[in-house]
Amino acid sequence: MSTAIKKQNGGEGAKSVVPRRPILVCGGAGFLGSHLCARLLAEGEPVLCVDNFCTSDPESVEHLLSHPNFELMRGDVMSLDEGQFGDVAAIFNLACAASPVLYQRNPLDTFFSSVRGVDTLLRVARRCGVKLFQASTSEIYGHPTVHPQSERYWGHVNTVGPRACYDEGKRCAETLCFIYRQEFGVAARIARIFNTYGPGMSLQDGRVVINFISQALSDAPLTVYGDGTQTRSFCYVDDLIDGIMRIMGAPEDFGGPVNIGNPAEIRVRELAERVIKLTGSRSRIQMRPLPVDDPPRRRPDISLAISALDWRPRTDLDAGLMMTIRDVQRRLRRGDMSLRGTKELSSAATPLAGVNAI
């Protein structure tokens, strides 16, 4: 069941200025999805944004509702009718909870959004003869036994752990993309997205960058799990969106999967110390037990992205953290706990600018 919240010609007297087939963005009200919608609109594309608002909020795209080429529809990717859409120009699928706190809350929904949902969207892509972008994840690699992780690495994943609903769902989605590409010629493009951060992320998301910033700004203890020596690599959201756009603009014979992330590796404790310094916080670091199946190291090998897409991240970690900190400060001052970021902080020519991966 889906419900149109705002039509493309919505708004008083507004008319679509680009009478073309819309680009379908599923999960378009999420952190990455809202940035992607803004980028597409800035490039003159009409956008049909579909989201069930399970882990997002309509306010995250409120700044886009007045745009004549933007349509927002409430719908669940698992129950979409492939025939309910007319012709679309392309499909971007980012529909799946990405934070462990959120995706473990409804594990069946998490799993089936990556299986039933992706199958439905691949059918739409086949019918319309268009490209489909599938947001996969670095969690494909699980507890990696090689470092850094390249696309040639098949991963080391626990199929019966608490994170399996997400990890295995995303692996199934990649398999579906491969089958539809081989059997039906669907141009499915896959990105394995590593940790991403930036303005506009929900303060209740539960992932490390936004947790640390929120805690530091309130002088609360920064929660570090384990001994803090586990590593992550953080990509600023503007850079990530640029990578997605390059994947969809790549030659027809390019399908991926391709790693999109920042190869600069940092220990979690060091990240906490850096956030404390940048915020001028009086917070201390509080150690907690490590969650089950939390990966010890995570760093992308982006050689393929560099060679095939001419893509690499451009934003320095401290610069990206400062833009994110300022965004959170402004939202806290106005009592805004929503997903919406602040336009004035954008380093790109879009209403949002850039975290953690989708």
C-alpha cells in the first residue's frame, strides 16, 4: 500500500519544469536518500521519492517538497506493486535500515526489504529498460580475514548472528542483481558502501560518529565499545553521493560491485578523542563490552573506484567532522531532533551536504 504525500505538480500553481520520466529513489527520505534526492533535483532531474518512514521522517525531505519536480510517496519497498509505477528513467534503491540499533529491531523486515524489495525493483527496471542502483554495504565482508577489503574478497560472515538479517539480506540482494543481469540483461549497478557521515543524520541513529558528537556536545561520556582499538573508515556524505552518481554514469559494461568509502583508517578510541577536541567538550571516554559480531577492522580498497570511475573521497576527516558538529549544534539549539540537515553547511551545490553507511 502506498500513499502519495506530495505530487510532482504539488504546491499552489506549481508546474513541473522538466516533463520527463522521474527517477525513482526508494528509501529517499533516509540519510543518504535525502542527499541523493537533493543532488538529482539540483541536476535538473524529476524525482519520485518512496519511503515507509520506518527509520526516517518526512521532515528529512521537507525542504524539497516545494520543488516542482519532486514527488513524495509513502510506501514500503517490500509491498510495492511493480505495476503501480509508470515508466521511470532510473532506479536508486537505498531502502533498508542501516544502523545495527534499527535493523535489529525488526530483523524480518530488514531481511525481506533486501530480498522481496530488491526483486520487485529489478522487475520494474526490467520492464522499463533502465539502470538500477543497489546500495550494498561493507557488512558484506563481515569479520574480514584480509585487510583492506577489495571486491575480490568474498567475506567472512556469521549467517546466524544478530547482524545476519542485514548482512545476509544485502548479500542476497547482490545475488539477485547478478541473476537479473545475467538472465534478463538488467543494468544493475552495485556499490558496497562503507561508513558514511555528515550533516542531516538522525541524532537517534545509534552509529558511532553521531553518537560521539551528541555525547560530546552535552559533556556526556563518549561510549566506546571493547578496547577502542577496532578501526573504521569514514567517508563524508558529499563524496559518497558523488561516487553513486559516477556509478550510474559509468559505461554500460560496468556493474560492480565496487567499494565506495574512505580508505583513511582510524581507531574508534582515536575518533572519540578527536571529537572531544573538536567540540571543546569536557567529556570523558567510557568503555563498554563489545557487541556480538562487531567487526574488528574495516577499510575499503578503492582501487576499482579510482580506475573505473575516477572517484576518490575529497573531504578531510576533521573538515567533515566540523561541518557535522556545526549541523548538530544548530539542530540542538532549535530543539530539532529530526533527520533534516542545515542548508548553509553544505559544501556542495545541493540543499544538503554531508554519516554511517546506509
